[in-house]
Amino acid sequence: MLHPGEDWNKNSGGNSDCEETIHVIGDGVVEAVPSDCSWGTLIVRHEGVPGYGTLWSVYGHLDSAVVSEAQEVSRGDVVGIVARKGTDYCHLHLEIRRDRDGNGVLDEAPCFFPTNAGSGNDPTWVNDRYLDPSDFIDANAPGSGPALVITSPDGGEDWEAGTTQTITWTSESVTGNVQIQPYLNGVPQTNLAASAPNTGELVWSIPYDYQTGSGYLISISAMEGAVYDFSNSKFTILAGECAVDEAPCDDGDACTVGDSCSGGVCEAGSALNCGDGKLCTDDSCDSASGCVNTNNTLPCDDGDACTVGDSCSGGACRAGSALNCGDGKLCTDDSCEPATGCVNTNNTLPCDDGETCTTNDRCDAGACGGDIVPGCDPCGDGQIDEGEECDDGDREYRYGEFCRADCRAVPCGRSMDTSTVNPSASEALFVLLAAVGRETCDPRICDVTGGGDGVFTTDA
């Protein structure tokens, strides 16, 4: 019977390895634990192994596991404890099983071991299903030679058709270009790059009608030498939002609405209306966040006719100062109506019209007036009443005055005797003094020449 695998001792053989810890040879997922088999078998599934795709590492003769089924493990993690389970002495039996059919399913049961009576005597059958553990580990250990390692996508990603993604990798001691190819459920797809520069990244614009699926891996291989790598785990390509023309989509700009698909691309719709209908905000749009309505300090109208100087504050129109509705008239009551503004309502208050010949003065129709005193002459009361030409506050005429005792105007310098044609010398002197500013005279009266421009020396 052929022995598919190797028996390893850490120490001096015999039972010297009892209770030693076992470390997994690479990243993977636990598929079986020792309790499943009579000879204490623990199995870890490894995906994306360069040149192989999926492999299984099998650890035999373990007493117990420190991991559980479906648990993810990383290279070097402790997964079990060596014991004598299924054997005469403590040691590790290590196998590496191939994915012979490329379907990602373990060909034989976890506890399978070839027998003398079966395929265990057929080297071809064994070599088709098993790798030599030492040769495999030596060839794939970190730092053992040229290496390419896919870093993205590395498993679990959801990439959408119609988007742009970046495939990244690391390269050690690899010369020349690389080939990058997707696999879907173990089936190679069209190359993304038959010969790409080994720069560590490749931008992939995934066609919007690209086949969807959750079983994708990315493979990278050197054009010179047998150096490969696959994504550690499968990733998914989802249907793009623009797989159908005219389907609604989002162009990523918060300032557009009604975006729709065209030719696999999301085209911007119309501009978003950010107007909030408020005078007191300045309206704009930010592509990342959408509408921005910023408070301003513009003049405004708060809708109250009784305020003036209204202005914006905190996004709203705030009242200014109160409107002054006072008209300065005793005979009106002043108020303000918010809808219409100032209201000056006539009253009937007592008042003084300043007339000598009136009595019982009172407000009427917005003005002050009284009852006429019979026989009263208002001349000399200091006000020019109806029928008077002047009123200097008395009923006497003195030198230099322009108003006679009967409240009639006197030509400048004339005496009260209106029959005098020529002014006297003293009156002429008065005019002269007025012209040079040493006397005062009303120009309406003292304009002797009639030019309407005041008193001059020529008037004397």
C-alpha cells in the first residue's frame, strides 16, 4: 500500500510529540475536526493556491482541535493537539489533497485512507489526488522564490457591473509582464490583460452586461516562469444599476434628479431645485451633500406696515423699528394698523387757534377753530388775518415800521400819510441805513425800486 502523505516528528520520535501543538500550513477554512474520524483527522480548505486553485491540508492523529468547523484560520494558527489517536505513537500525519475535478469539492470523505485492497496500490491514482507535502511547502513558503500575491479582490467583495474597480497585487523577484484572468466557479473567463506591466495594479472597467455570480476569483501569472496566484476567496459581481437603458440610477451628484441609464452609464438628470422660497436664505447646491440654504441679512418686509427697516436674521424676516405715525397735529389721534399703516383720526379736543376774535376753540375736521366774537377787530393781534396786509402786533405806527395802525402795509420810508408823494429826508436816511445793514426793513415793503431784490442804497 502506498502512503499518501508524510509522518512528521518534531522531537525524537516515539511518544515525544504527545500534546505538541499543530499549526496550519496556510490561510483557509476548517472543513472537518478530529471528532469526525477514528484517526483524529482535521481538514482545512485552501482556495486560490497558485497553480492549483483549491487544495485541502489534512492533519491526522490529533487528540482534539482548538478550532471549529467553518472557522477561518491563517497561516501559522494553532489548530490541534498531537495524540496517539488511531496510531501506536504520537506523531503528525500530513496530507495535501488536490481538487482533481476542479469543482471545489473534496473527492474522498474526510476520513478516507487508501487500502492495500483498493486504489492504494496504484501510484497514478494516488499522485492524481495527493501532493508531496514537503515539496509543496518548500515551493510555496514565503521567501522561497519569486512570488505574485493578489491583494484585491481577496474574497468577499461585492463588485458591481458597470463600475470601475482596481485589481492589486504584490510582486517579489518577478520580471516581465503578467497575465490577469478572472475565473467563475473554476472556469476561466476572457483575459483582462494578456500581458500587463507588473506595476501592482490594474484598473478594470467591468462591462455593465458582465456575467454576474458569486464564485469569482482573479488569477495572476508571470509571463516568464511558473509563478501564479489566485484571490484567497471568492468574490461576487453583481448586476449593475445600468444593465437596462432608461432605468433609474444615481450619478453620484446630489445636485441632479431623475438620473437614468444610457449605454451602461448613469446620465445626469435635471438640476435639483434648491430654492426654499425664502428671501432670507441664499440657495445653492453641494454635489456631495445636496441643497444648502444659507441665512443672509438682506432687507425684507415682515408684513407689518407699522415697522420700518426690517431685515433678515436667522433665516427669517425680523421687524425693524416702529413707524412714526405722528403728524404733529393736536387735532388728530395718531395710531398704526399693521395691515395698512398710519391712521390719523380727527378728534374734537379743545385747542387754541391763535385768533383774537374767536372763542370756544376746538378741533374739527382735523383743524383748530372757534366761534367769531361779534364786533371784534383782529388787527394788532400779531397775526395776518383775512383782509389784513400786515400785523406787527399793535395798532400804532412808529418810525421804521412797515405796518400801519389799520394793518395796511406802508411803503418803505413813507409816513402814515399816504398822500405824501416823496419820502422825507429822515425816511430816506432810514432806507439808506437799512441798505447798509444798520437798520432792518421788510424787503416786501422797502423795495422802493420795485425790482423784488431787496433794499439798496439807490432806493434812498
